Amino acid sequence: KMKKWPFEIGGIVEVIVTTFNRSTCWNVALLGLHGGETVTARTWGKTRTRENFSKGEDAYIHFVRDAVLFAEAALCIKEQKSPHVDGSYAWVKIETNSIGVGMARGTEWEDWDINIRESKILKREVPVVNRGYNAIVEATVIASRLRISKNREKDLQNIENLLKIVEKCGNMRDCEAKGLVEKLVFEDFEEDEQRKKF
């Protein structure tokens, strides 16, 4: 197993992170990695990811290209018995160190230094640029931040516009993810405990 990033992290890279919670198993969530001389990440609010990072629990980052996995990680309360996400192209076992906290838009944030303990590339493929997939990733990121949004109506309109691109350009999994986003963001079903609060 390698002890380096599977590829250079530049800009902001959206990944799926699993963090261990001793009382429940592995929590699955979306995380943005910020590239540079060191790789960092920012958590917003009192999330399970932040709580588990703070406890120094084990954590894994997964690089995926499956729109449904992204939507579930961003918008659902998802837990599993394994630290690994099926369909990942690579995974990285990490340790995190808090490097700063602050407040923005009425929500507390915390920045983390991300250090590699080990990593593994699982599969290699020729990269394909699909507007539908890119749009679903952007839509899930916006949706995951609705609870701290300062212009909710504008953000909801942006999500709708992005989902139109998914419908036009996406593959079957992208369109399946589109249906999931529509259900979780625009339908009112408070009884569903697996839905994150927006």
C-alpha cells in the first residue's frame, strides 16, 4: 500500500469520507479537499464527520465517479459496517488535525489538516467528462449547504437548473441521482429519518 495521494490534489476535490463512530459503525459523508502545499478540509456545523475527526477516530477518503453515491453521501444519513465505499477508484486512510475554527454565515466551521496513513489505487480508467455527472455533483454540494444558505430560493433555483443539465446530458446513474436529489430536496417527508435536515 502507498503512503501518498493517488494523484495530485489541485483546487477543491469532492470526495466521500467515512469516519468511525464507536456506537454506530462508519458514517458516510461528502467532503471537499483543498489542494496546496498541504491538503486541508473544512467541516461546517456540528456534523458527525466533525465529531469523529475531533475524537481522532479512523477515517477514509474515497475517490468515486458515481452520482448516486455522491447524492447519498451529501443528502442522506448513511452508515455502514465497512469503512470502504463500493465503486471507489482509490481510497486513502487519513488522520486529521484541527488547524483553526471560525464563524461564517451564522455557522461555525473548523479546518483540518489531512495527513495520509496509507492509500491504494483500485482501478484505472480513461477519464471522461460528462456534463450530467458534473452537474449532479454541483447540485449535491449546493443542497448540502442549504441549511446555512443566505439565499435559499436562489440556491433551490440553481439546483433545478443543474438537474435540467443532468436530464439532458447524464447517464443512467446520473439520472437516478437526479431523482434522489429531487426527492430529498423538494419533497416534504419529515417522517424519513434518513434525510439530512436542510
